Amino acid sequence: MKRLLILLSLVPTIALASDPEWFQVGAAAVDITPEYPVRLSGYGSRREPHQGVAQRISAKAIAIGEDGAGPAVLVTVDNCAVPASMRTEVIRRLTKDTALRDERFAIASSHTHCAPMLKDVLPNLFGMDIPSEHLPAIERYTRELTDWIEQVAREALKARHPCRLDWSVGTVGFAANRRPFPFKPVDHDVPVLRAIDPQGKVLAILTNYACHCTTLGIDSIHGDWSGVTQESLQREFPGAVALVAIGCGADQNPDPRRTMELVKQHGENLASEVKRLTLTQMRPVTGPIVCRAKEIQLAFDSPPSREAWQTLAQSKTAAVAYHAKKNLARLDRGEALPTHLPYLVQTWSFGDALAMVFLPGEVTVDYSLRLKRQYDRSRIWVNAYANDVPCYIPSKRVLEEGGYEGATAMIYYDRPTKFAPDVEERIIGAVQELVPNPFLAKPE
């Protein structure tokens, strides 16, 4: 008994502010580490199933709100890219017997490059067809991950009880703009949302950072810096669920990178900043929770002609030739190449205290920086890699500069060509329709 009391005394508690607003909040986690060999996603050079587990990976959920008004559920997943089709299937299941609705459900991928390949995600990653003997494991893991996401969402909903929500923003500097151009913007903000129970114990911590999870390129399962951050925070706050989402970090890499020591360093640095904020006075989050969503269409630029595809099909770059041959086969079958990409913009606002934006895809940093100029940056939180990862989402600047994020990465996602010049304005316009006007920045 004496030892138990000593251990309990080491669990950090937070002093409650007077007359806090209480939300119904639940959090849950489920292990999603495969127990069988399966190909990893993220890097096309890896052609064999994974070689062991360097760190176990997870899916986690936080549910906020009562059934009457409708709960909001965010699931974070240690995977390179959870597709819209998986979200659609989970929503179909959950709406049958819960109060959850489509606009109140979000999935955020961590974009770790050391997690299993999913069906129909990054289909051209390897520049060749995936061997038939590798497909059953990929399809099995896709089915299992769908079940796990449903499971963790349900567990979070069941676990709801009164909690106070608070948030704050710190900073960490290991993200660096990787594009080979002189202008190298970054977003080093670290927003943190904490949920604490009536006894002051931390129930859940959600944070976000705009950076690729590409510190590692190993052949083993690992959550990269996001996974290290989660583990570190859960050691610091026993019993809490730590969730990590990714901001607009499509053109941002960890710097430096490529060693296990560095992934631990980056993850621990982020966790230290999150812990610092969690233990200090934070701004209260107040309701009601208003969730909105709008699907828009992002136009592609004019695709290559048949003659251009035929030339590209002779390329010595395997991925380029593979992409071109697939599109020639579509044309030969009489299929029209897509002219637009469906794109779901989603926002959650908590009274006038906090507005969250969820953007699908590998979104470049200009988007978060623009939204933090347009809206009160002390009350806006931007998540990317959310609800789908269909391809890179370049800003107008990145599109004009070209390069990997602006154009050539579309090959690996099997898109016909780069986006039309108005891609940024279409997305920002949808955000403007959904985020309530009280969050707009005040004119200087």
C-alpha cells in the first residue's frame, strides 16, 4: 500500500480554474502493430515485407461532447496515409448505432514512413505492380485497421465523463523546409489541447506539428518522432492518452535526420514542450462545439496528350514510365482521365475559443501560415493529412515553383497531372465558408 501511494503521488495533477466549463470527454488507444510480415509505405525503394518491430504503433481517439448535441471524435493513426474510403466505411458503421455524424468525425494520419502499406494508397509508390504474393497481407492489414479505427472510436465514446478542456501554443524548431528554393517558410507552432478530470488528472493530450515523419527510413515498424512523442508523454502522464496529429508539413523534414538517436531527440524535444505547456496555465476551451464540412472539387491542369504519354512511357525513371503506361491503358479502354479531385474541408469550432481546420492530403506550409494571418492565430489550429491523403496539396507559390511537391509527386499517387493554378484559392475559399467570422483576425 505504501508503494502504491508513492506511485500515485508521482502522477501530475493540474489545479482547476474557478468555475470551469465541463465537457463529456473520453479517450482510448488500440495497438495496430501487425503480427505478420507486410510491406511498408512511404519509400519506394523498400520492396520486401517489414523486418521486425522497432516501436509498436497505435490508433487513438478522443471523443468530446454529449449525444444530445452530438459528440466530436478525432482519431489519430500511426500510418503514412489513411484513405477516404476507410473513413467512409468507419462512419457507415458508427452512424448505425451512435450519435456520431460525418462532419463530427475526423481521422488524422501521422504520416510515418515506417508503417504498413494500405490498399489503394500511394498505388504507384514502387514504380511497378505489387507482387501478388504481397497483396494478401496488405489487404488483410487494411481490413484490420478499419476495424481498429472503429473500435477505438467506440471505446472513446463509451469512456466519456466530465472533463475540462484547455489549450495553448508553444514552439519547437526541428522542422526545416526541404525545398531547393531560396524562400523556405516553416511553421514551428506546437498547439496543445489537454483534457483534465475533476481531480485534476490529465485524461488526454492532443498536439500537432507541421513536419514529415521521415526521420527514419528503416525496414521495421516505427512511429517516427510522433511515436516517440506519444510514448514520452504517456510516461510523464500515466493513464493519459497522448495523440499527435500533423500540421501543414508536406514540404518540411526533420532536421537533422536518419538515425534512431535523432528520432528520439526530436520526439523527446516535442514532448518536453508539450509537457511544459500542459503543466502551465492554459486558455480554457468553451462550447458549443460546431462542426461543419464541405466537399469541393480541385481541378487538375490539362493532362498530357497521348503522344506525351507515349514518350513518358519510355522514361528510364521507373515510376514515370509506370504511371504513363497506366494512363495509356486507361485511354485504350476508353476511360476519361479525371479532371477534378474530391476534397473534403472540415472545421470544428469551440464557442469563440478555438477553431480547428482539417485539410486532406500532404498540405504545404503556406496554407497554415496564410490561415494564421487571416484568422486570429491565437485561436486557430490547422491539421493536415486529415480524412484522406490523396496526394500533395501545393500552394500557388509551390505550384509555380514546380518540383516534387508542386508536380512530380502526383505520379506516386496516380493522379493524371498537377493541379490547376486556382487550387489554393479553392481550398481557402472553403475554409472561409466554414470557420465562423468571430475568428477572423482584427485589422491592424
